Amino acid sequence: MAQGRWKDAEILEIQVVEVMRRDLGVEHPFTLANMNNLALTYMHQGKWKDAEELGFQVMEATKKVFGSENPKTLVSMGGLASIYWSQGRWGEAEELEFQVVKTLKEVYWTEHPATLTGMGNLASTYRNQGRWKEAEDLEVQVMEARKRDLGVGHPCTLLGMGNLALTYKSQGRWKEAENLEVQVIEGMRIAYGGKHPTTLKGMGNLAMTYGYQGRWEDAEKLFMHVMEARKRTLGTEHPDTLESMGGLSFTYHGQQRWKEAEELGVQVLETRGKTLRPEHLDTLVSMGQLASTYRGQGRLREAEELGVQALEMRRKTLRAEHPSTLDCMDSLARTWKLQPRDGEAVDLMTQTAKLRTERLGSGHPYTIASTQALHEWQTFRKTEATAPESCS
């Protein structure tokens, strides 16, 4: 759905599927293809249960009708893997994606375009599990193969470079990510032009990398450009537009421009609340970011209420160790520390630091931030406990 109108798409796709089931039968290729489209539309709205049930049904039917090695079956397996992936169910996504890659290598060959796409998807799943080395190895392999076969400036090659940049970014290797993303944007401008959605996506990724490095002015300028371009071509409620608005809010937050950060953050959260389910990951990210902005303004009660709500929903819909859940735990712990609710803050940050060490590694910037905060808080508590009493 290029326009991001998922609800409208859902209504039409349900009608199409019902007609095809009636006229062609449940196992007809056209019926299954449209059922798969509907499952992915459910996924984009955060309707995980509906998406998973339909995606699984499509996969089993295509296996029965076409066999386990047919491209249609592999597409349906990839679709179900995407549904698992969107919920942070990395293990289940990995299992399906590994099967897809293994079959593609047997049916085609390692450097076949379909195989490379499958390898890229598997690498993304490794990345989100914190398995940086495996992700990087696959992404380098995909990128180099595409460079040889398609050329450096081919869109598929540029996509592979962008994915590798995300893996660098996930590890806090900001400079390496930036170098690749700059190349990607230059290539996309040549291939598509500066206003193409793919080019704008790359620019948004680079803007976030600038933000992670504390280069707020560079990040703000780029996010502003992307946001305005998307508003003109896609409208204010499109998911891509909201993504860039959230990115701009992030840069305002980094510069302690709380009012501007809040205004954009509220707008993004309210709009996502209208178009997505409350438990959708994009909605939860917006909630967490707004809670952090409230904390920056000293509005601790509002920050806590939103932070607790976001954390409970992430634990329910994702998993306790999901990176997004850990982000929320870190933020809520910092809010409690300011109230002050030292005991609860230290306990929650202890959990966060432990899980981030296990999932992201001890050298990741987020792990370091949580560990340092925990050390400072614990040191302060010890100092406070041993301080001599004063009498007046």
C-alpha cells in the first residue's frame, strides 16, 4: 500500500478474497495470492493474530497445492516470517527464513536474485537478535554478489548496502553506517531522483545516524527536508511522513527543544492511534519517545503514566528482551529515578543492563549507557547510606 491506507486496503482485500473463495475456491492461486496480501495488510496495522492465522493458512495451502519447493510456497513462507518478524518473534521468523534460503540455494543457486533476497531477510532477523557477526557476514556476501552481477549503482545493490549500514548502526558503528548511507543516497539520486520515496528513505536513515552521533543540526536539516517532501507527495498521515516527523521530534529532543519535540510527538502519536492499533510497534515507539520528552520537561507524572503503558504493551505484544522493550525499560527507570523512586529505578535499570548485555553485547552504546547509569545510581546510594549524620 504505497499510500499507507491500510484500513481502506483491508476492506477491499476482504471483498476480493470472499469473491475469489466463492468463485475460484480456497486453493486457487489467485485466491491464495490475495489472502497473502490481506495477511500482510493485517500485519501493517498490528493485527497480529489475524495476520498470523491467515498467513499460516496460506502457507499450508500453497505447500499442499504446489509443493514445498515452489516459488509461490516460498513467498508465502516469507510472508509468514515477516509477520513473526514484525512482532519480534525472531526465532520463528529465522526458522522459516532459513528454510527459504536453503531451498532457494538447492532449486536455484547461491547468487540467484531470489536467493540473495532471502539471505538479506535472514540477515535482518540475525541483526534484530543481536547476532551482528552472522548478519554482517550475510549482508556483505549479498552486497558483493550484487556489485559483481548488477553493478554498484543498481537499486538492489544499494538496498544491500543500506541493510549493511543498519547492521553497523545497530552495533553503534555510526561512522561506518554513515559512509555507506552517503553512498546509498548518492546512488539513489542517480537511479531514481532526489524526490523518490526510496531516496527519501535513505535520507531519513542517514539523518537518524547523524542524530545518534549528536550531529543535531545535520539531522534536523535532513529530517525537515524528508518530512516536507513526504507531506507534499504522500500526505500528513502516511506512515513514511509520520516516521520522518518522529525523527524530527527526536532531533528536537536531543537539542532539549522540548516544546517542539512535544508538539510533533503528540501529533505523530495521535495520528498513529487513528490508523494503527495501540499495540503496533510504531505506536509504541511514539509513546516511548513522547514519555521521554515529558521527562525532559520535568513532567514526571505524565512521563511515568505513558512510560508504564508503553512498557506493559511492549511486554504483552513483543517480548521482555525485545530491543524496543529494553528501550522503554531504560526510559521508565530514568523517570523513576527523578521522582525519586530510587529502589524501583535501580531494580529496573539492573534488569535493563543485564538484558542489553545479553542481547546487544557489553560494548553496544545502549548497553554502556544503561550500565553507566546503574553504576552511578548504585554508587550514589552507597555514598548516601554511609554519609555521617549531621546534628543542628
